[in-house]
Amino acid sequence: MVLAMLLGGLRHCEVLGLRPCDLSPGERRVFISEGKGGHQRLIPVPAQYFSAVGDYLDRERGRGH
């Protein structure tokens, strides 16, 4: 969550509303469906963010086990 805020400039309410389908690692973008003022936007974020998300899912949620 912190990386999304730091690297992508996302607001805390936007991070809390993220769903797996909002992440696009191939394009290195995050889709925000309900941003400030109800606006939608695509946010470019570095590969470091997607790497951290993958590590989290592997470690904490047992993805692929």
C-alpha cells in the first residue's frame, strides 16, 4: 500500500479500493475506478511496485500453492 502511494502518487482511499483486476503489470499501470471527484484514471507505476505485490501474494496469501 505504501509503495502504491509513494511510487504512484495514489491516495489512501484509492489504495484501499484496489482490486487485483485493477493491476496491469504488463503495462505497468494501475487503474483507479473511483478517484478524487469520482474520476477514473490510469496511473503509471514502476516495476518495483508489481514485484512487491507479487512477493506479498506469494508470501502472505500463498499464491500458487
